[in-house]
Amino acid sequence: MAEDGREESVAADDDSQHTAEDGRNGLNNTMVEESPTLLRRMEICVAEAEKRSGKNAVNMQETFTVYLIETRPMDALAEGRNPAPDSLWRRYSEFELLRNYLLVSFPYIVVPPLPEKRAEFVWHKLSADNMDPDFVERRRVGLENFLLRVASHPVLSNDKILHHFLTEEHGWKEVVYETGFQAKADSRLKALSATFRPTNPLDQRCPVLVINPFVLDLLLLFGLAGVKLLHLLLDHHGGHRRTHHPTVDPENLRISKVVVSNRLTHPLDTVFNFSPVHPFLAASALPCGQLLSSRERFASRTKSLAVHSLPGEDVSQRFMDMKHYSDELQSHTSQLLRARARVADRLYGVYKVHGNYGRVFSEWSAIEREMGDGLQSAGHHMDAYAASIDDILEEEEHYADQLKEYLFYAEALRAVCRKHELTQFELEMATQDLISKKQQHEELSTGIVRTFSFKGMTNKLFGQEAPEQREARLKLLEELIEEGEEAVKDKTVECE
Amino acid sequence: MFSINLEMQEVGLTNGTPVETSSPASTSSLFNRLQLEDDLEADVRDTYADSTEMRDLFVTVDDPKKHVSTMETYITYRVSTKTSRVEFDLPEYCVRRRYQDFDWLRIKLEDSQPTHLIPPLPEKFVMKGVVDRFSEEFVETRMKALDKFLKRVADHPVLSFNPHLNAFLTVKDLNKRQGLALLSKVGESVKHVAGGYKLRARPAEFCAMGEYLDTFNQKLGTIDRIAQRILKEQSEYLTELREYGGVYSSWVGSEEELRRPLEGVAGCVTTSCGALEDLGDNMSLDFLPVLREYVLYLESIKNVLRKRDQSQAEYEGRLEAAILRKQEDRTPMPLEVEKCQDKVECFNADLKADWERWQSNKRHDFKQLLTGMADRNINSYEKSQAAWESLITLLQDKQTEDKTSETN
């Protein structure tokens, strides 16, 4: 199973090139780096798959597949040494756990998708059998892509849990649970399921007071996701020129963001660098695969982002656009997948019926003298024709897999948008809460009743409170206000 | 010797560039390479079919026209004849005939030449509700079958000299003759029933003939069913494929920069659909009718075989009777018995000769049929392939386009 081309051999470049250098990166794999992504330091691949049996949670015997993850330090390779890789076995559910962790911990990042849990969009012949060797192979490829993408993400790749996943076979699960991410996930889930609407989606209060690294990251990631969504394979060479020059912006931070843009492209560039890197990608030399070009996409997106990424600009509108786009993408890819499944089903039928010709020609040849040989061989050809459909459709599965990746990416994108909506909503709630608390505080401390309130009424009717009581209440309110302000701060940060 | 048609069609690519479609893999070129290895014997026998050098009677059926009268509506066909035979007064003739006339001819031939295999006519009756008798497709198919019928008769060394054929090809108005046809038909069938002799043993070669006919009939029926099933499955496939192409077109709406590639894919799918649809139409028009024609042929051959059996039975019956009588009162062999013997021997000889001729024609016809089917399939796939290949070019162009715009 060891295929040479699969290993990512990324030439390490001098990390000291800190400045906003770029554009010199031609079509080779040299890179400009600020903080190296994991992929730069480590070579990762999912080499094999094996069947295992064991007892599951309810103490029943079950069979499952495990995948071998191999890692090798990059510097060793660069030096020409060829050390044996470190390896460990992981099953699909562990990958899932890792991804869920990442989703909760980095809600503003579009997390790369996993290959599907169950075979969806099947046509009748392909049983939804998770043990089917073709399915296992495609899943292995999908898992490897997932790891490579995560490891090349500037933010995700530095996560400790990810490191653990790749290096410590046992005890990893416990460490993940200890992070308590699930509690966060639960609360989020509850909020998400509650129907809510940000009161003013175009509210400028979504503060982008400080150019926060994450804002641009998110937007660029979106752009990137758009790009990668659309050219999962191809001819997308390592050097990405900047599509715009930094506007005259005094803030140094801004310039470094532009650098970020370039840096972001490179790691993924190598991932998606066409042949001979990845058999999966190489196999997609199908015409359909060459369908979508990256350049244009990325160009347009970054242009639109460059225009709008000024502080205080309407971020919400962009999110609306993103959400809309992800909806469209989702609908189209799933339509396409369903239509393809139906087409495959029908085509299979056509080919298989031709197989009947094989039998009848063979029988006919028995009663013929001169024509006998010709008819026999005609029959054989018909049989061969009928049998050929299996390989044809299996190859097409790779194309379907790529469409599924788009589909999942669209879903992940959508999830990010929803989370943004949610945090915005929470921010508004917190802000309002804070305002009302401040109001109460003011009322109490000044004794002036601004607005009609029950307290005001009771005061008029029963006389004002004793000063001590008032003090106590004031104190309490102050504390609450402080808490409120903290909450607002947190939410603001999260929004960004 | 064999004329195999290679259809060279204009294949359009998505950007309109025509493409050469004759592929080295086509069946005719394969034949040309294998010609030398052909069985010589088979070749010799097959010259029965196409001895164009010796032919002196050429007939064609074409030019269908609709006739509307107060009583009925029907189609006539032009029957053209070119000949150098002395039996014909003129070297060329041109008459119009309708199906009824062909039917009359066939009946006359059957009656006057009962020991020979008469080619079949296309189906006489069509259910009015199911098939449109005047649709272009139906008329075209029928005309082709009538043409084949007439050509086969004209090529037959015995049948082509039949006076009824002569009348059919030359007389302006056949209607008068047709009245006699019904009467004589009735007469013949009465004669046959009156025979009533039972055959004890069919000679081996005719047994083999009978078995072959039965098995072949079966196989043809199976092939017909399979072909129809394929057509059905194919049309359902085409429906789904069209929908699939449509999704790409509608996707353009949300991906403006990808307009050209997506529309390119949609275009390719459409081209493939068109190619496959043409293939299906061709199968309906050219493949299935031949199968059906041979099924009818087999039926008529079986009838002739039965007639042969009957004449043999009659002879043997009479012979037996005569022998018994001879033993009793020493009378010489009656003349009828000898006549019967002659009749049987003639019958056997004619049938054998026709059988060989029929076999070689059949080989030729099916060779043409199957290679035609293969050629058409190749053609259809080549069209699809050309479209997809041009799409690859389009996509690659787009990529280089994008790259250059990036560097600007």
C-alpha cells in the first residue's frame, strides 16, 4: 500500500524570513513563514487500514477498521536521513472526536471535513457496507486529506490536542474529555437550537474596534475555503501572487495580515499540488476534476475582501453573503450527487442487460457452422462490456467523493455563520443586560427615576428605602454590572 | 465482396470544431485486415448472394406517397426495374404499387413455386391504435422491408423468372389480376387438406433443418427481447442524464467565474445524450426490423418444410398402396406413384438448393447487422469522447488564462 507519491515532501524554507515578503514564491514549494504550521515540521500520512475486533461500549463484540497514521519530522527528511516513521492506529470515531473538539474550540474557523460516516448517495449496487474494501480505501484517503488540511492551517495546526492525536496512541481520549469542550458544545447546542434572530443584523455595533487578527483570518479563510472548495485537485501551483497591494494603511498589523494571506495559501497549495503527490488527486485526472479553477475564485474573493476589510465595515453583510453562498453550494452539490447516483444506477442497468447478449450469442454459435466462431467471440465481448461497468462506476466514486467534500465544506461554513449569528445575539443580550443594569444603578444612586418602573411607583407610594438598603443594593448592582461588562467583553472577543 | 457502410458523420465539439470520426478500430477496417484469413469455402458459398457480375435484373422500391380517396387512405411506393432479360419487353420500368400488391405477388409465388423458399413480407396488420400507419418511421421501415423482399426475389435463379413477378414489375394496373388471387389461394389450400397422408420418417438432413429453425427462432426472439430491454433502459438512463446535466447549468447562477467550465460540462452531457439517442433510434430502425424479418422467414421456411413432408408422405402412401396391389394382381407401378416420386425428389432438390442459398444470405445479412451495430456504437462513443476531450482543452485554457491574470 505504500505509495511513494503520497508523502508530502515540502521543502523547508528559512523561517527567518519574517517580513512581508512574498510574491517571489514562484511555482516551487518554497515558502514564507511566520509561525510554521505543523505540516511544515512534520510529514503526515494515513498509510493503511486494518480490521480489528473488540468489545464496544455495551460490551458486545464488534468489528471495526483502524487506520495507521505515520509521522516523520521534516528536518530529518531535509537532512537526507530517512528515519522510520512514528505510527499509531486510530479509528474513525477518534477522528470524529478530534473534529468535534476543533469545531467547539475554534467556532470561527471552517474546519476541514471528514469523509462520510456512512455511505450516502449510493446507487443500488454499492451496498452501504463500511467494510467494503473500496469504501475503506476512499475513507483512508479522506482521512489523510483531513489531517493534512488541519496540519497546514495556521491556527488549528498548533493545537495541543491535535499534536496528541498524532503522537500518543493511548490515553488521548481522556485528555480530550478533560478539556471540557463538551460542556461548551452542549451549551452552544442549546442556544443554537433555540430560535433567535439578531435584532439588527446590520447593526454596526458589532465592534471591530481593533483590527483583530481573527477577523481577517476568518475572512481570508472563507476566501480560501472558497478556493479550495472549488479546486480540490488541480493544477494549483505553490506560488500565489498577491492579488492586491496593501493600501496605505499606517497600521502595521494590517500589513502582516496581508502576509498572512499569502502564508495561508502556501501550505494548502502543497496539499493540493497536483501529481505526483497524491494518488487520490492524481486519480482525479478525470475531466470533471479539472473543472474548477482556483485562481479566479481566489482572486475575486480576495478582491472583494480587500475592498471591504476596513474597520467598522459591515461584517454582518459579509456573513449574510457567506451564508447565502454556502446554502447555494450545499444545494447544488447535493442535487448533483443525487442526480449522479440515479444516473449510475441506470447506466449499470444498461450495461448489465448487454450481458444477456453474451449468453444468447454463445448459444446461437452452437448451431452455426461458419458463423460459430464469430458469434462466440461476439458473446465474449458482450460479457466483457457488461463487466466493465463496475470499474467505471468505482472510478466515478472518487469524483463523487470530491463533490461530497464540497458539500461538507459548505456545511462547515454554514456552521461558522450560524455560530457568528449566535454570538452576535448573545452579545446583544449581554449589552442590553448591561445597559439595563447600569440604568438601575443610576436610578438607585441618584434617586431620579428616569423611566417608569415598579420601583418608582412603590417609592412614591411607600416612601423611599432606607439608605442602608440602598447602599446594599447599589453594591450588588455594581458587582452585577462588572460581571455584565466582563460578559460583554468576552462576547465581543468571540464575535470577532 | 461485402459492402459495409461506414458512416462518416460531422461531429461537433463544444467549440464547433469538427472532428474526424472514422477510427482505426471500426469494424470495416478490422475486416480488411482479416480478409486474407477468411475461410475460402465460406467465401465461395457466399457468392451465391452477391454475384453482381451475373445479375441482369435490378429492382428498387422507394418514393412513398400518400393517396387519399373517399373510400380509404393508403401509401404507394415506386417500383423501378432495369433489366436486359428477354422475358421483359422493355429495358426499364417504373410502376407504383401498394402493400396489397406485394401481398398478391407473394401469394402467387408461393402457389406457383411451392418447393422454393419465398422471402417474407413485413407484417401486414398493424393495430391502428398502437402504431401510426402513416408515420414517417413506420413507412420508412416498411419500405425498406419491401425493397429487400423484391431484391431477394429478383436474385433468386428460379423465382425471378416467374411470370407473376414479371406482371408485378411491368403492368400498370394490377387490380384486375388480384381478383383471381383469392380464388386460386382457396383452391390450393383445399388440395392440401385433401392429401391427408402422414409422414413416418423425415430424412436426417431435413430433420436437422427443422431443429435448426426451431432453435434459431428461439434465439432471435431472445435477441429481440434483449434489444428492446436495452432500448428501454437506455431511454430511462437518458432521462436521468439530462437532469444531471441540468444541475450543472443551474449551478452557474451562484458561481459566475466558473460559468464556462460548468456550461462546458452541461454541454458535454447534452452531446452525449444526443449521441446515445441517435444510437437508440438507429437500433429501432435498422436492427430490430431485420430480426423480425428473419422470424417471419423462419415461419415460411417451416411451412415449406411441412409441404415437403406432405409430398413425401403422399408418395410413400401411394407407393405402399401400389406395392400391396402389385403383390395381389401384378399390375405395373401406376403413373401417379412415379409422378409423386418425381415430385418428392424435385422438392428435396429445390429445397436443398434454396436452403444453401438462404444460409449464405443469412450469414451475409447478420454479418452486416452485427457489424453495423458495432460501428454505430463506436460512432456514438466517439462523439461523446470528442466532446469531453474538447472540454479538457477548454478547462486547460481556462487554467492558463487564470494563471496569467494572476500574475498581472
